[in-house]
Amino acid sequence: MAGNTRRPGATRKVTTKKGPTVGSGGQRRKGLEGRGPTPKAEDRPNHKAHRSGSSGSSGSPAGQGGQAYGRGSAPAGRGAPAGRGAPAGRGAPAGRGQRGPGSPAPRRPARSKSASGEVVAGRNSVLESLRMNVPATTLYVATRIDTDDRVRETLKLASSRGLPILEAPRAEIDRLTDGAVHQGLALVVPPYAYASVADLIDPEIPGVPLVVALDGVTDPRNVGAVVRSVAAFGGHGVLVPERRSAGMTAAAWKVSAGAAARIPVAKATNLTRALQDLQKAGFFVLGLDMDGDVSLPELGLVDTPVVIVVGSEGKGLSRLVAQTCDQIVSIPMSSAVESLNAGVAAGVALYEVARGRLGGRR
């Protein structure tokens, strides 16, 4: 035939033979194999548990060229991960989850759960806390901080106590302090160790006992102000309920300006029952309320162990607490003001009791 039949390759042979097709021969079988069981949480670099476990040994004190590292750092002795989300030795792409010598520090400073606690922010608060030997775990210093006498003394006290000093960017200290005014210094203190009600009844305490109990005060700054006033006027302790009340948080530490290291703060499961225990121990319980039976200047129980109960600014004393008080006392005020801040009311009452005990009452 003429035409394309004479050209090799111009025609395609059609076959109807059926049989097994040519496969990969097992060349792609390895790609279908699994990678084994899922690693534990602490073995995955991007997991929160891994960062918590590795933060304890990731920082180095200031002055040795170290900064706080958290995200991406590996625990001691475990080896750095080969890639993002892959355990070491799996062959992940090199450099994807690693940090070179010239790369910037990670975004979050190291902060493990075991070492986490309240954060005291501000140069005066941090310095006063170190002066009063407040137990602390870490001192954070902002990079390129403007040094003054307070910063230099803070670094000196922290170094003398062997306290870890970590340098971090200001953005990280902002996150650590929840946006508080830290002035480049932040001190991490462990959770506050509350005293018991029995510690406030210790007969070996010098002087006539004077205690302030807080009923429903939810602002930690008021708690810190009360602690500071108790220390200023010779008080012996503060009592707070366990529920529906603020405790010794970082804000309370800051407002107390170190007084919390000298004044014990007890926590009661039931405030009414704790007041009854104090009454059995010889304390006279006074409740502050604007509708009190006696005005504060007319108070004559200055040589008796006293508990001053301060209620919340909005609701005042609760019903059961008011019924437990031996006497309700009011603070004389101008008609232009309906109520006083809880911290201010406690300070006025403490001053009046202290003045009467010193013989200054006319």
C-alpha cells in the first residue's frame, strides 16, 4: 500500500492482550510507610509542654552574654530537633526549625510552669521587694535599659542573692507583666505562702494584737494598701477569705511596697468562722459601716486585741459577717462622699486605734 504504511513508526499497533501493567517495583513503598507513634508532648518542639520543660535550663545570667530562650530550645541532653514538629534524627529539612548563630532570639522568654508565679513590675517595687528579701525566682531586665541608682542597686542585690538575671526585649517584659508599667524591671516571685488564722492568735506577738479582716474586697490594690497600712500603724496581720476576695497577687505586692514580707496574710476558708475563732481567743471584732452604732473617734477599745473588718466599697459588710461583729463603727465623713475606698477606710481606722494606744486621744 502507498501512503504512511511505508514510514516506520507512522502506524500504531493495537493490541488486545490483557495482563499485569508495569508498576513501580516497590520504589515508592517507603513513601507510604508510617513514621511511627506520635512523639510525647514534651518531645515536640512547638508544644507548650516542651517549652515548659526546657525553660529551666535555657537562660543564663546577665553579664555572661545569655538571654532568655523559650520557643525552639531543646531540653538539656536531648539534642536540638532536626525540623519543625519532627523528632531528632528523622531527616527533616535542615535549617527549617533551627536557629543559627546570627538569627534573632525567639519571641517568648523562658518561663516554666513550675517556676511561674506572680510578677512584680516597676523599679521601686522590684527594688523594695529585694531589699525586704522577698523570695524570688527570676529577675528580668529590659535590653538597653536606662540605668539609674535604682537599677544598679537592684542588679547588685539580685547578684548578691544569686538570683538569675535574664535580659529580654521590652515587648517580652510587657507580655510577662500583662502590660503593666514595669520601667524595664520585672521580678518573678513564687506563689504567696499564706499564714493560718492560728498564726494571728500567737500570744508571743509583742504588743496588743491588731488585725484587719477584708470581707469581699476584690481589688488586689486595696489588699496591698491595707497590708501597707497595717505595717505602718503597728498592726500584726491581715485576714482574707478564700473565695470572692482578692489575695496577695502581683498587684498587691507592688502596692504594699515590700510590707507583705513583714506582715503575715492569712487565708480563711470561712471568714465568719475565722472571726468567731478570734473572738474565742479574746479579740474584739469591729466592723466598719456607714450606718455604725458608734463613731470611730468615740471608740474606747484601744487596749484590747482588735479585729477591724472592712467590707467592699460597693456592698459593704456581708450579712453574716455584720452579725458576727461585736460592734459596728462608722467613720464620720462629709455628705458629699458616700463611701471610702476599702484601703483608705482601713488606714483611717488603723490610725485612730494606733493614736489611742499611744495616748494621743484627748
